[in-house]
Amino acid sequence: MDKLFNRTPLGMLIIGIAFVLFAYTSMRVYLIGLPVFGAMLMVLGVTFVAIYSKRNLYAFRFIYPGLLTVSLFIIFPILYTIYLGFTNYSSFNLLSFERAREVLLLNKVIDKSTERAFQIIQQDDGYRVFFPEQSGGYLSEQTALAGDAEVLASTQVSAAPGQPLAIKDIITLRNGLSQIAVSLPDGTSLKASGLRTFANVMPLYTPTDNDQLRNNVTGQTLSPNHEIGFYQDQNGEKVAPGWRVVIGVDNFTKVATNEGIREPFVAIFIWTFVFAFLSVALTFVVGVSLAVTLQWEHLRGKAIYRILLILPYAVPSFLSILIFRGLFNPNFGEINLILEALFGIRPEWFSNPWLARTMILIVNTWLGYPYMMLLAMGFLQAVPADQKKAAAIEGASPFRVFMTITLPQIIPPFLPLLLASFAFNFNNL
């Protein structure tokens, strides 16, 4: 495989094809409005050619696949997310300026005064549009309704020349109907405005100079405001959709200065952090405690206990959550029935904020402790038994043995998994 890229004709052909694919993909990505991603792909393509065509860069051939993966799936999402934080990106500002302008120009307005009912008459291999009047009506030229844009002239007739199609048959022809226009003898051009009517359909906006748009109904002129990413009328009213623009630190300033955003944002952030930390701590403590208990050599029925304790990990989380929702029901849940029988209290788990948080932590601990228990059962096998025996001979209590010998040896392999668990809980509150 290495010889394939050492300036052999086939190797150079493969390198050339790969570069063309990189270049084509980066250009397409650039054209759809992702210039940063397109530039990254182009850099990776040039890097690919340089690494696989030069022998003095041989060692990098083993690094490049990993570099490519990290760049596309880690570095780019992080950089792109940071970039979006400095833009007005929202549900109203998803498009580029050119695309937002095209969407506005596609808006149509229907002149209700010209709206007419119509019928479709099938003749030979084509169709005619008939507009009934009190004394006859207007009949269009024949058309195939094949989806091509056509302008059909019409003439006045005394009656429809055939049986009109039913509405269910007209529905199958709606794509072709949407493309044609029928011109009446007085010069009025009618287009399909629905499945039952034709009318004079005209663009809502007409482009003018300096990228401005004129509203054909109100006569107002819309001007693009590239500072906020919207077209605006003379009164400053914004017209959606908008487009993405860089607004600097305005988003961060709004979060820091707007009380309506800052207070809930800070409160939610703190609770999310506390939730993730307590979830990891509680699942770790419960999981390790159960794993240590299952290691007790005098414990009987270990296999049954292991199966029962792993069940929360085997049952789908969705089902467990539904079950706990019933258990914590303030009126009919078994937990409140037991608490009322024992202590005479019925906690409002769903309405009290602190009780709701407690309930969520209890459920999350139930769902997460089997994972920690399985890990701890494996890590505990690696702790030398002679060290614990020596400590016991010296008079150390089981708790002291665990805290000074066992725990320090299982924490290092646990640490990456605890960090991963924290990130998972932080992102899945």
C-alpha cells in the first residue's frame, strides 16, 4: 500500500482523484453558504496531496486519517459553534442574503377582484381551461398540462365543450396547472390560485436599485439592513426571513445585561452544573458501594444480586422514567402512599421546585448506578489482595482499608469515565 503512493502512475492518479473530490466538495459547500467548512476541506485536500506525494512526509501518512477525522468531527463543529455565537443566527436568520432575497421575491399576491371559478375539460390528448359565465364563458387553447410554462389565449364560447373533470382528477393535474397562464380577451392574465379558482397572481415584491424591493400592494420600499440581517420598510418594521450577519458580542452583551435573560440563564446553568455533579457523585458512590458489597466473600447468592442490580441498565430508560412518573404521582403514586402511611406526608413532587429536583436526581441515580457498578467490579479485581490483608493485619478497619488502599487505586482508571459521565449528564439534563 505504501508503494502505491510512491510516485507510481496509479498512486498519482488516486491522489489526483482525491484532490479533485476535495476541491469539488469544498466548492459545493462554499456555494451553499458554508465558506469556513469549504476552506477547511480545501486545506485538508492540499494537505492530503502534500503528504501522500512527498516521501519526506512519509510519517504523516499514519497521522493524516486521524487528523482528517478530528478536523471534520471535532474541530470544525467547535469552531462553527463559536462563530455562530457572534452572529444573529436564529429561526428567522438561517439563510444567506441572496437566498433570503430570493424567498421574498417568490411571494405572490392574489387580486381577489379577478378571481374566477374554472373547470378542466378533457379533449383528445389534451385539456382546456373553461371559465363559466352566466351566458357561456371563456375557453382556453388546448394544453398537455405537462408542467411546462405556457401562456394560453382564450375565446368566448356559449357553453362548455364537454363534461368537466371531477376535483379528484384536477388534483392529479395541479403541477401542470400551476405553470400555465390563461389570457382573457381583455388582456387579463390568470393563473391558478387554488384547486377551484384562477386569478391575477402577481409578485408581492419587485426588485429595484441597491437591492431594494418595492411592495406591489402598498407601494412601500424595503431596504436591506446588513447590520441586523433583515429587510425593513420606512417604519423600521422587519420583514422575515432574514439572513445571517456578524453582530459581534451583542448576544453575550444581551445575556449579561438583560435581566429577563440573565437571571434564568444563570439559574439554569448553575442547576445544570449541580445536577451533573450530583448525578456523577451519587451514581459513583452507589455503584462502588454495591460493587464492594458484591465482592464480600461471605455473601451468598452473588449471581442473583448481580442480575437484579444490573436490571435498571437493561431496561430501556423510557420505560423506567414512565414507571417512576407513576411512582412519584402526588395523588396515586406508591411512594406518597407509603410516606403518608408512615409519616402522614404527601410531598408535591411535581410542583415544588426542590422536590422536583430531588426526584430527578433519584431517578437519574437509579438509571446510572449499574454503569458505575460494572466498572467498579472490574477495577476492584485489579487491586492486590495482599495489600488489603496486610492492612487488616495491622488493625485497619474495612473502611480505612477501602479509603487508603482500594479507592486511591481505582480512582485513576475511573477518572476519564467520570468526566465523560459528567459531560453526558450536563448535556442531557
